[in-house]
Amino acid sequence: MRFAIALLTVLCIASVIGTVVQQRQPMTNYVNQFGPFWSELFGKLDLYTVYSAWWFLLMLAFLVVSTSLCIARHTPKILRDLRTFKESMREQSIQAFKLKALGYLHMNPEAALGQVNAWLAAEGWKARAQVRTGGVMIGARKGSAHKIGYLAAHSAIVLICLGGLFDGDLVVRAIMKVQGKEIYQGSDLTRITDINRLSPANPSFRGNLYVPEGSRSSTALLSMPSGVVVQDLPFDVELKKFIVEYYATGMPKLFASDIVIHDRRDGSSTAATVKVNEPVTYRGVTLYQSSFEDGGSAMKIKLRSLQSAHDTPLDAKVNGTTTLTVDGESYGLEFTGLRVINVENFADDGKDKAGTDVRKVDLVGRLEQHLGSGANVSDRKTLRNVGPSFSYKLRDASGQAREYNNYMLPLELEGHRVYLLGVRDTLADNFRYLRVPVDSKDSMESWLALRRVLADPAQRLLAARQYALGASPPDKPAMQAQLEATALRTLTLFAGAEGLKADAPAQGAALGGLPALSQFIEREVPEPERARVSEVLLRILNGSLFELHKQAEEQLGRPRPEPGDATQAFMTQAVLSLSDAMFYPAPVVMQLDDFQQVQASVFQVTRAPGQTLVYLGAVLLIVGVFAMLYVKDRRLWLWLEAAPGRNEQTRVRMALSSNRDSPDLPVEFQALKQRLLHEEA
């Protein structure tokens, strides 16, 4: 018993670990979460596959054997005890019990025996009498279910453990070993052969079935510690339609799949609907609605060049790949997802927050992050659907990839409408978003045009000249030339073009934007003068960029912008966005124009023969625990004999015992005395 309790304790601790640590994830996820040392150590301890680890299964087997031996040892004694009433108890032994009594019944012993037996039967006591010389000993018992509870509880542990062993991957691994099957460790599932497939007759499995809308599938993937195994199903699952319903906030409230099951054995078709928590079972295989993914949606993408005004249309498909060539360099382009519904948290304090004025930016302070989050996080939640987004990866010639996530529609953040262009270097990172302000037509055309003219040296020179002409007094021509040179140098630094002149730019030098101006001031200006020079340069930068904005709008065929609140708000956001764009690691901006969504359902398919054992074990465990805790096994003895010196009277000596002492036991005994003896002893 101590050994079984120790095993149960260790199994509970292991189960907690298996619940806290996500099982069967890619090894890179564990390295990012725990670090190289601990991830390798936890892997050697099989903490990523706890429920199929050899030590876990070994302890489970020992627990089954130990508990089974315990049941086998005690069952014969319990069964014998259930059949005995101990009516052979001696009268002297009754007097040794703590709960005992002596009384008289005003009737002869034969009548007293009949009355006592009738009362015991009416109260649910099972009794047996032994006639002796001089009297009758009655042995009665009540609460025999307590002993049955012991057997039920211990049998439940065995059944649950056996069910867990049958429904785990122990059976799958045994079948693979017997049939010579192997785990597929590659990423291209089209290369899977028969040696990686299990037959539909496999008695136990648990895997994932991926089915796009309008198609059918009959193979599930079983995740193994080092790869996958393909499980063939005895039927095909066709997904007619995936249904998702949302609350007003955009949060989902229903996931369901309308499917048709095509039986390979007789060719019959069965329509069904699989919902979350409402699975469908067919021929012993149960389908659960596990999740949903994109099934290969078609997208129309517009490639927006940052260097020229020519846009390139591109037809793409989710999970599709292509090659992108920009300025002589080739990139691998992988489209990874389309999300039609995006629910973001927006905190609204009721105030119209104006954009940050660049004149208040501290260029001397260190800028640790160039691209910010998509939305500010607040303690209060205001959920809103912000429309579709799509994600893709750009892979360079060395094979290194960055992931991007762009929203189709502009979002209103802090009182300004902006496009969000997200990027992250690894899957473990959060997306950082470049905020691109929209123009009067709710597009990013003005920002893109401004970005292009900023990269053109001739346009920068013209903008610096126009700014100096408007900002210099007419009677001081020398100041105009000096101001033009300063404006040109400021624009060149901001555009990141000055560093390109050097054969080997200094390590850590800023590419451009506001950090480049900050480094210039730290390098060239004495510390007491930095605050004043910073303010002057920002004013010059604002004015020069406004001149560039005028030139960009003329190239778009639009009227020249006039100073005003709308223009000031756009320029404020544009300066910050252009600065952040220097660190946007992509040669083009991809914008989603249109899409045709195709959904796909992911079902968890299981064949669990041990499920019946687990359910039966759960019922037995409930019955057994309640029987052991709330049912008391009580025994009652009554010795009936003719009362000496009293005609037509019977002397009754009685005693009560129980397997568990409790405060209500004496109360129950007093009630028995009242009913049987009609008086207190």
C-alpha cells in the first residue's frame, strides 16, 4: 500500500509537469522558452513527452501490478467476511464491547426472537441466528457496501491506468515495431511512403486531420517525439463548409464544420456537423473540432516599391511560395497566412490624443527600439475588429527569413489613421509595427511618394533650396546659402545617404532617421550646445520635409498641400514613420488588395478502446470513494434467553461495533436500545 501511494504521488507530480509544459512542441520552442542548457536537460528527462516516457509507463505498469496484487490478496477475505455474521460470538465477549446494553422484553423467548428478527429486517439489517442451550445468539450486520467500496476504488485505479495505457501511444509504438514501421522526420509530407503509414485496423490512435473546404481527406498525422506517422482512416472526410460566428466585439462564439463521411467499405455517405464539445463518432473513430486554419486562400497583392513609383501586382496563395527579385537581389517569398478577423485591444480615455510633435523629441536620448507595437496596451480593454491581415516570409540568399504581418485596412491609433506593417526576426519575438500615416484619400500614396523623393539626391537638393529661400531674410543672401547647406546635410543624414559615402561606415552607425541626427549631434556638437542645436535641426528637418512633401504631391498629380491642422498632423506622423522606415528590413511594402478566403478545419481523430475502461473506472471510483467514506460497516449482536425468576420475560443482552468510530455511533446505539428494549439500560 505504501508503494502504491508513493507511485500515485510521483505520477501526480509528473502529470502536473505534463500539464504545465506543452507536450510535443518543436525543439526550437523549448530552446526559446528554457534556454539551451535546461531545454536539453528537460529533453533527456522526457519532460516534453511525459505521458509516453518510459519511466512514466513503467510506474503506471507497477501501479497496475501493485494494486492488482492488493485486490487479489484482500478479495477472498472480503468475500468471506461478507458471508459471515459472527453469530457464534460468546455471551461473555459481548460484555467486552464499549457500546453494550442489557434489558428485558415482556414476552417469552420464542416471541421475542420473532419480534427482533422482524424489526431487524424492517430496518435493513441482515441477520442470522444460532440456537444454543439456554438461549439464542443473533448476529446482524449493516453497511456491507463499505467493503465493496474498497474493491471498487482499487479496481477503478487499475481500470483507469489500463485505459490510459491502451489509449496512449504505447500501442502505436508496439504496432510500429512489430510491423517494421518508421517515423517520418522530414518536412515534405509528399515524400511519405508506406513504411511511414499505419493501416486503418490500428486499434488505438490519436491524431490530427486537416481538411480544406470543398476537399476531402482520409489520413491523419500522429505526432511522435521525433516526427510524424500517417494514420489511414477507414473513411474519407469531406468538408462542405466551416462555420464561425462572432460576438459584436469580434470575438468568436461558435466553431462548427459541416462534413460528409464517405465510407470506403460500402460507399455510403453520412452528413454530420462537428462542433466544439460536440464530437461525431463513426465506426469507432471520434472526430473532434480541434481548430481551424487557412485552406489556401487566394490573394491579390500589390508590391509597393520604396524606390520607384511603379507598383507590381502579384497573385498569391496561402502556403504558396515564389521568388521576388528587387534591385538584382532575389528573395524567397512564402505566404504563411490570412486572417480575415483581427480583434485588437484599444484603450479609449475619451480624449483626442494629438500626434507627437517631432520638435519635442529628445534626439540626445538613446533610442532603443525603432519600430513600435501595433497598439498601446492598457489596463482596460476595448475590443474591436480591425479587419483582415496577411502574413508572409522573406528569405534571403543565405536562407535567413523574417516574418511580416500587414493589415489590409488603416487603423485609428491615438487619433490618427495609419497602416500597420509588422515584422519580427524570429517566431519567439513579438511583431513590431511600422505605422504609415494615410493621406486625405485614406491611402499610403502620399507617404510612399515622400519616401521616394527623400531617397532622391536631386529632390533633396531642390527641397533644401526651397526651404532656405522661404526661411532666409531677403536682405541676407549669405544666410540663405548657409541655411541651404544645413538643410541639405540634415535631409542627407535623415535619408541615411551620408553613411554610404564612406567605404566602411563605423560599426553601430545609424542607417538614417532621427537616430542618425542624434549620433551626428553627439559627435559634432559640444554637450552644452546639444539641446539648442537639436531643436534647430528639428525645425529645419520639418520645414525641409514639408518642401519634399509638396514635390511628392505634384509628382502624384495632386495640388500642393497648404499649411493647416490636417497637414501638420500628417507631417508629424510622417517624420516618425520615415525615421522608423529606415529600420524596416524589406525592399518593398506589400499591400493586400483583395482575397478569396478558403477555410480549413483541423479535426482531432481518435480511436480509444480504453475509453470504456476509463469511464467504468471513473464510475467505480466515485462509488468506491463514497462507499468507503460515507458507509459504515456495523455489526450488532443480541443474546436472547429466558429471564431467571421472571415468567414470560426474555432477557436481552446487546452490543454494537463499527469499523469506524464516530460521534453519531453512540446516538445510533441509544436509538437501537429504545426500539429493541423499549427502555434504557
